[in-house]
Amino acid sequence: MGATTVIAALSLHCFSKSHTLLPFRALPRLTCSFSSSSSIKFNISFAPSKPKPKPEPEPKTEFPNESDGPLLIPWIVRGEDGNLRLQSEPPPSLLKAIATAKTGTKKDKNQTAATATTAKPQKVRPTAPPQHSKAARRFYNQNMKDSSGARLSKVLAASGVASRRSCEELIFEGKVTVNGSVCNTPQTRVDPAKDVIYVNGNRLPKRQPLKVYLALNKPKGYICSSGENDSKSVISLFDDYLKSWGKKHPGVPTPRLFTVGRLDVATTGLIIVTNDGDFAQKISHPSSNLSKEYIATVDGLVHKRHLIAISEGTTVEGVHCVPDVVELLPRQPDMQRARIRIVVHEGRKREVRELVKSAGLEIHSLKRVRIGGFRLPPDLGLGKYIELNPTNLNTLGWKS
């Protein structure tokens, strides 16, 4: 190879190292011819190149590239026919949610309050409790209802055997048997309808007496004691009522009556008589907060200082008692003595008498005319009584 060829090759090699060459098509063959003369001539010819293959067309996509237009995001939406389909626009529900989030269409608090005040309240219709058939109630009472029973002493007292305390004494003395065994525990749970109970050799009836509620206009000289041998007992006023019980309620045991609270022997007026121990305990307990109204007829003249002294209260059984109301009633033409209306709510023993006595007055007669919301009927004579209906019991705070 000649010198000229070597120089050209070295130049091409140095140029390729110092510069980044762009790709080019390969030369098939390079031919050089030299003549014998001193002048060198190059005759370079290139072979015809092969035809360049046409590039395969790129597959067209549904969405153009960034160079062709904006980038679009496909959305998969379920159509009305229930099938999924592609679309280039977001669903309308999403656009609405985005618009709501941006604009903040929440109602103002003041606007909500104004709307609430102007809006008409909706009437709530009371719904009656579901009614059940007699067969369903009977099945519930026999199978589902709690049959743990009641205390033995309470069952004996409710059956008319004796008072609760006397029944406990009978149990301790071994005079009560339950299902053939002597029972010495008053707290034993029994069911008269299922258990066989004997007291002093007499079988206790299976059916319990009906609940009785009576209002009596107590006369003077009767004591509120359940003693059977006392002829001046309040209970003795109900002898005719108890004798006719068997005719009015055949097969039902005769109830044992007792008074709710007490009135002293010289006080007249309203007193409740019943055989329901729970009712008596609720009415007489201080937590019931039932007020009691008395009319005190006093001897002598009543002045303002007397009324002030009564309203300031006095000490009864170590407790300072203050009345709720003290009022001097107008004098009636047929009565020569003054009358004072006094309302108390504690109802301690001889409380009203002690209040009047502390004011320097002497009571001629004392009558109770009201307990809670129930007032003694004005036409009910001394020693007479009436049966209380559910309305009367509601005024006393009791639902039968």
C-alpha cells in the first residue's frame, strides 16, 4: 500500500477519536489505481447501494401521543345496559362531586338554624302497644314468665293469715310447711299456685286475694290497729264488707285489710285501707313526698303572730319540721271557733298538733282532708268508705 493510503487511514482514525461520528452507510468497496507517471491520480467509484427497506408503519393507537396533542386518560364506565365501556371523558357524577368539593355547598349554620325554626314540627303519632291473644298471654305466663315466686312471709300476709311480722313469727316457730317440709326461713321463695303451703295445719289457697283499695272517713275514738280483739279498731268498720266478700267474689280468699299510715285516736278524716303491702309502703314512705292537708279547729282568737309561729316550725322527734302551707280560713256563721289550714309533707307522729301547740294555741278538733292529689269527698259521712278507682290511685302516685 502506498504512502498516500497510509496517511489517509491515519487521518481518518484520528478524526474518529476526536469527534463523535454519526452513523452512515457502509461503503462496499474502495478501489485505487496508480499510473506509472509521477502524478498520482485517484479513481474512486462506489458500488450502487441496495434499496433501503421502507420502515413498517407504527400501529395507530386510539389516543395520540403528547407530540400530537394533550394526554388523555381512559375511563372505564358502566353503561345503562350494565356493560363496561371505555370513554375519554370522566363520568358526570365525578365531575359533580369535584365541583361540589371546590365550591363548598354546605349549608351555613345560621341558615340551618333559621330553617329549623321556621320549619313546621312533624306530629308524632302515638302507636298503641301490640295486642296479644289470650292463648299467647297464657303461654307466656305458664312458660316464659319468671316463676321465682315471692317471699314466704309476704305470701302469707297477702293471703290474710296475719301481718307480715306475725307471719315471720309463725315461720320461726315451725308452724309453716312448704311441700311437706317445715320451713323456718321467711325469705324462702314460694309460688302458691305450684307449692303446697300449710299454716297451723290449714292449707293455704292457691289463688291470691284481689287487691283492695278503700278510702275511709275515720271517726273519732278509733285507732289504726289491726288487732282483731279491739272493737274500736278502724278495721272493725269493714266487718260488713268482709262478710259479703264471699258472695261478690266466690272462690277468692278474703283479704286481710290494714291502714296506710296512722291517725291518732282523736283525729278524724281521710285514711287509706288496703291489703297491698307494696302500695302501703310506697304511699307512706317519705320518698313519695305526698303532701297531707289538715283542718285544725282551735280555741280562742288567732292572730298573725300565731300563724308566723306555726310557719316557722317546731322540733318533732328530734327533727325540725316546717309546714308547707299555713292559712287562716274564713270564719263560718255556724262555727264559733277559728280554723287553720295546715299542709305538711313529712307526716311525723302528732306533727300538726305539735306545730299548733308551739304557737300557743289549743286544738279543739283535727281532721285530715287530703293525701297527695286525692281529697276526701265532702259528702262522705263519718265511718263510711268508698273504693278507689284507677283515677284515684293515679292521684296518689300509684298505677294498679
